[in-house]
Amino acid sequence: MTRLAVIATLVCAVWSGIARAAPPALTMIDIPAGSFAMGSPSGDPDEVPVRTVNVKAFKLAKLEVTVGEFRRFVAQSGYAPARGCNRYVEGKLTFDPALAWDAPAFPQTDNHPVVCVGWIDAMAYIAWYNAETGARYRLPSEAEFEYAATTGGQPTGSDPNVCSTANIMDATALTASAGRFVLGDPNQYKSGELPAIACRDGHPFTAPAGSYTANRYGLHDLLGNAWEYVADCIGPNYEGTPTDGSAVDAPGCTKRGIRGGSWNIGPKFARFQNRSSVSPETR
């Protein structure tokens, strides 16, 4: 699911007047301040104009939020995520009412990244975690996510070594899904562009969080495994967006950013500059 940024220190919490253990502290990674060129001149139309963005130092969670962590949130808070979610079938995004965060279309353990959750669910999880711990976690901005990813020295879909560093659509997943769950319409692939990398990583769908080699900061799964929410309200391009690393927001936002791709994203789309968005209710 989502990755968390933090701007405060964890403390113990008391809930409903009864002392109890706070959720386990998350492992946070220090990301130094710096500048980078955000976007791509050769990518999709929403990745321009490329401009220099200056990012302040921040912390980012080492791992994706797991099924077990989300299960604890649901059990302790009483929050009831909506059932049903979208998935790709035959290259088309299809809503399946039978699916849910605890019953996706493939097997998961508590160590896998939680999927089939919406931006609203992610915000509810963060609000609960902050109330329980006294911390000030938030979603990272789109700029913070891309900065941590692009400056982290991790291979992307065009690199033959990507199979050891990212869980994207590979021969294992292609075989297990019979090719049905590849991201995107087949017409999006030009002649010679393959929807999957040839290597086999042994994980047909999601993998336990942290299964792949970390980037130079120590962050896992910035590319692949599960899409991750960012704080931004997504527009058609970067025209007029902040260059200080802050998030873009707007009242009544209808498109929230997701980054990093998932286990079913093909090598063509497995780029850190690749942007996508969903409605806040979409799971």
C-alpha cells in the first residue's frame, strides 16, 4: 500500500484511558536534502516540464505497509474498509466486488504489502497510527518519492538486473497469471516491447515486503510489488507545481497520486518518473 513519511519522534500512547502497547515503531530511513531533475522529457505527457526540485531532508519508511500492520489497525480501530477493488483483467481495469484487502485475488501473508485499499483508507490508517503513537506521520509528496527513488541508484525495468531489486512483471508472474493481469492494454506496447522481463524471481504476485535488494538509502520496493500512495492531487502535468518538494493539494481533489508500480507492471512502465492516479475511493 502506501509508504509513510514522518516529521516527529514516536512516543507511547494511551487510548480510551486504558494503557496498552502502541503499534510497533516503524523503521524510518533518513533521506538527505538535495536537488534533482523531476520528470522526463521522453516519458508521458504528464511528466513535463522537467524542472529542478529542491527537497528538504525527511524520513521515509523502509518497507511498505504490510497486511499484518493494516490488520492490526482494522482490529483496534473498528474501521471498516469498503469491499471490492479494481484489478487488471485481460489488460483492462475491472472492478471485482468479491475482493478486499484481506481477500485479494492471490495469496498473501501478514508480511506482504497490503493491497486493495484506497487513498481514504490510507489516510485513515495514518490518522489512527498518529493517534496511537503521538507521532506525525504523513504521506510523502510526489517529489519526495521520486527523489528518494531516482537518487537511490536502483535499476529500473530497462536493466537486466531489475529482477533482484524489484518485483515487476516477470516470467514467474506471466506464467502464474497466464498473461491475463499484465498492466495496460496490449496496444500500449510497440513492436519489440515485451510486457514482462525474462527472468524469474519466484514470486508470482506480491512478495513479502523487503524481499528485494534495497536502494542505496536502504529503502525497499520503491519500484514494483505494490503501488504506493503519495500526498499529491494530480494534475495533467508539472506546469506551475512547487519546486520545493512540497505536495500539491486542492479541495475536492478527484485524482490522488500513486507511484512505483506493482508486481504486474511491465518493464516499459517500470520507471521512477512514471506517474499514475486514482480517485480517493478507488481500491
